[in-house]
Amino acid sequence: MKTLLLTKEEVDGLICMHEVIGAVEEAYKAFNSDQVLQPGYIGIHLPSPRGEVDFKLGYNKANEVISMKASSGGFIDNPTAHGVPSGMGTILLFDARSCALTCVMDGSLITGLRTGAAGAVSVKALARKNARTVASIGTGNQARMQIRAINEIMTIEEVHAWDSHPDTLARYKRDIETEFGIPVVMPNSKREAVEQADILVTTTRGKGSLVEADWVKAGTHIVAIGTDQQGKQELDPEIFRNAKVVVDSMAQCAEKGETWHPLNKKIIAKDDIHGEIGEILVGKKPGRENDHEVTIFDSTGMAIQDNVAASRIYQNAIDRGVGTFFEFFKS
Amino acid sequence: MKTLLLTKEEVDGLICMHEVIGAVEEAYKAFNSDQVLQPGYIGIHLPSPRGEVDFKLGYNKANEVISMKASSGGFIDNPTAHGVPSGMGTILLFDARSCALTCVMDGSLITGLRTGAAGAVSVKALARKNARTVASIGTGNQARMQIRAINEIMTIEEVHAWDSHPDTLARYKRDIETEFGIPVVMPNSKREAVEQADILVTTTRGKGSLVEADWVKAGTHIVAIGTDQQGKQELDPEIFRNAKVVVDSMAQCAEKGETWHPLNKKIIAKDDIHGEIGEILVGKKPGRENDHEVTIFDSTGMAIQDNVAASRIYQNAIDRGVGTFFEFFKS
């Protein structure tokens, strides 16, 4: 029995953002069509300066693939002490018909890609059709990935960016302007950035409100990326009071997403959540209904996104003859 | 960064049962010395004729290795429909200092080996020193593995074997007599087999009591292997009433081991459980204290057994230059 091995470089060449966006849409649709099993993930937290490693398992009945992603992060001494990145990843794919191991691929890139794509999928479903301006609170890697993905599906005329670290912000401005030719404005305050936004993207490691409710203008679509565990927060929970709230997974977002905060403060009840994004994509629920409503997409990240994106990468590798086969046992 | 790949054949040649027994002892000791983190495992159950796949994660502070074993079983159509075994396995090892992926090895053999070794470790700690006769209820692969392991640490003069399938029993007799030169007696009944036992090993897929309490003679050591999830059972719970009960993991055995049954029937309370086998191995609790007591070892299987056994295999591979290095990314 042969297993395909794919390096990080090969993975990088095997999928473009356009395809990842398609994969994430497919994942969300599968999730809301009873095609997905995703047991709660397991992980190990190690003492500082080490980080954590999580194992996320997903089964997609639509493609009969079981995926397991091991993903580490926060090992801040790795580059200097061990010569490896502070976070790494490995993905296993199994053929769910036999449970044979079909693929072992480097999984370092996929989390960033599918999270970027998630933002773009939400923009398609929830942003105003005449949206042109993106405000980015946070200017790290995932902030770049959001622009890369949103730029695939609409014309961004201007990015208004804010970061608590001026150096990071300056690098972001240079990179976005060079790579995409989109002008990046550096406003005098977060408030100024938010007030300019047709689409507001938050991708920080924030642990408290960074965006106040009265800064958000009518018609804004908010892509809330940063909060994926208890203790993190980016938005004033008051923003949720009159917004159309869409989540990737109701169970996850209510427990550890940005949505946990307004639920916890009883600003909204679970019934006030409009629904899961897959429900909109499969047509069970409407997306944006007018140009005035504020929409929020709360993304915590799901194993099924990894599953579908990695399956596409694997299929592309097979089709293009990329990768190295290894026989773990003779059958 | 380089990751070592090990095939099933290479794994088979890299460790002998003697070493696995040492590894499992080390694992049990680590578990009872606050050196182990083992989050609850996650799995997916597929509809018949497919089976299930489990993912077990363990972190051993003593060797700074994080292991993840993916293990499938019960895919009964695999040999005919897909040309692969009904169960397969894959083990990932990570260096816990950086979370770098150090090894991907076939994991088909390790569960059988470490479970066999577990029985032998319990025999060392709990069987009478003058034990000579083993009774085996169940004569499948794991029954063979138990004999292979116990044979490493004592002289077995005779095996009394019983199975509900006469063909399986006949093959077992032939194999054990050929491989180990130990005579296998086929008694007229289970009762006769049990009554002959110094050591009673149960390795069935039983879902009800197979061994009655009044068949068990004083001084017997029972190795209860088969029950590792709710719904399985091999022993009359009355056997536990006056026995010295030792478990691999209190949490697991009370929830899904053989020990669940007498607890559920209130034949014993949790406080009546003598302890975990690691507590005996590190000297915190006594093992067998006289030739009359009945001892029971309830084994449900722990990720840390896979962790330590796989780490030995990896180390042996490095020392002997066995395996294939693969670079998942350049660092």
C-alpha cells in the first residue's frame, strides 16, 4: 500500500488561494449538510517558552476522507534553539472506505490559507456588493492572508491598517502595496481605520475589546478571526446587539469564539445568532439582506476546512504527479 | 528538518518482545510518577462493514516525546475489497522540546506487542513465583502475543486453551507448540481450563461473563485483556469481590475496563481497587503478598505504552541506521 508524502514546498505549489476559497465553501456546505463528523480536538500545552500542539480530526462523508492535523504553535525559542519555526504542522489523510493512510503532508501552510479563505467566503456571503475599503486591525501573517483571499473575490480600493506595533504595520504596508498594488493608509487611530471600513478584519491576539461599538458604521461586514479560544477578545460585545451574527460552528463559537463575549454578557441570546455560514451557502438562510445592517462573521476554524483543503492538495498532487510515494507496508 | 520513516517490516526487526516488556514497565512507572499527559482519545466509528479509527495522544516528560497513534480496526471487507488488512496503524513521534516531527512509523504491530507485554509485566508483579500453567480463554492473535510475552519472563510448562471456535483453537495449539515448544492442552470445557490455571489470560471479544467465580482457584493471577470499552465483558464480576484488583489506569478501567462491571454492580467500590500497576512497579504499593490471594490485572491500554515502545523503536532505528529520512520542509 502506498502513501504519498508531500513537502511544504510541494504543498505550496499545489494549491492557489482561489482553490482554497472553493475548498472552504465546500467544507462549510458539507458541515451544514450532515456530511461531517468532527470530534472535539485534543491537545497538549507545554510550559513557556514552549507552546502547544493540537490534533484536529475530521471525517467528510462527501469525499470519504478522514483527516488529522497536528498543529503546533508558540514555541518561541524554536528558531534560535532548534533551527525550526515556532509552529509546524503535519496532516494525515485516510481513505475512509478502508482507513488506509493515503497521504502525509506538511501542514504548516494550510491553517493560514484556509483561515484566510474563510474570511473571503464570508465577504462573498455577507459584505455589501459595493464594498471597496477594508480596515485591518492587526497586521501580521493572517492579516496579509485575509487581504490575499478577499482580493481574489472583489476589488479592494484601499486598506486602512492599524497595529499596536508600528514596525509590523510599516512592513505590512510595504508588503501589501508591493504584492497587490493596493494602497495602505495608516490612520491616526484605530477609530479612524474602523470608520473607513466597508469590511473590518480583526486578526490580533487581543485579550480585550479593540473595537468600540459606536465606531462601526452601518453596512459594515466584520470578519472576526483572532478569537478562537477562551480568554481572547477583539470586539466590544455591544457590536453584536443589533448585528447579523454568523458563525462557522455554533458549538465552537458559543464556547470559545468572539460570540462567547456577548452571550456571556447576555447582550444576545443563542437564538439571536443568525446561523452558521454553511446554512447561508446551501440556501437555508439568507445572507445580507440590505445595505444598512452590520454583519459579523465569527471564525474559530474547523477540522473540515483542513480536510477539504488537504484533499484538494492531495488530488492535485496525484493529477500532476507531484510528491514521493512511500510504502509503509507491503500489501 | 528530517523525519525518519519506518516501514512495518523495519519496525518488526527493530524491537524484540524483551525490549517491549521493558518499555511497558517504563511507561507504567512514568505514568505513576507524574511524567505523563494522556488526553482522552478521539475516534470515528463508521457504519458496518467498516470499523473504527482511534487517535491516542501521549506526552512523556521522561523522554520528552509526544506520540500520536492512529489505529483502525474492524474493517472486515478490507482484505477482499481493498487489498489491505482489516486494521492498520500509524504512529507520529514529536520532539516535545520543539514539536518537530521526528518519526512516522507504521503502527500496525505496536498495539499487539505492547498489550502482550502488559500481561507479562503484570505476571512479574502479581503471579505466584511457582506459577507454571497458563489458561488462555480466547486463542486469537493477542492470546499468542500474551504467551510470547509471558514466556520471556517465566517458564510456562503447559497452556490450557479454550475458544468458542474449534478451528481457531486448533491453529493456536499448532502455532504455540511449534513456536515455543509449550504443550497446549484442549480441555473439555472452559471450567477445566480455568481450574488448571496458575495464570488465567482472557483475550476474547466477549460481551458477557465467560469465567465463573467458583472456577477460579486460590492463588490464580488473572490477566484481563479483552475488555477495553463499554459493552465488553469476560469475567463474572463476583471474581472481584475478594481479589486484589490492579488496573493500568484507574480512570480508564473504572469507565470501560473489566473493573467497570463489579463497580457497576456494587460488588466492589473504587476504594477496594488495590491500585495502578505503576504504583506497584515504583514501590508505592505491594504486589502479591501471599500464595493464596487471587490477583486481577485489568488492562485497557494507554497511549503512554505506545509512546515508550515507539520511542525505543525510533532510537534503535537511529542507532542501527535503519529507515528512510524525509525532509518535509527545509529549515
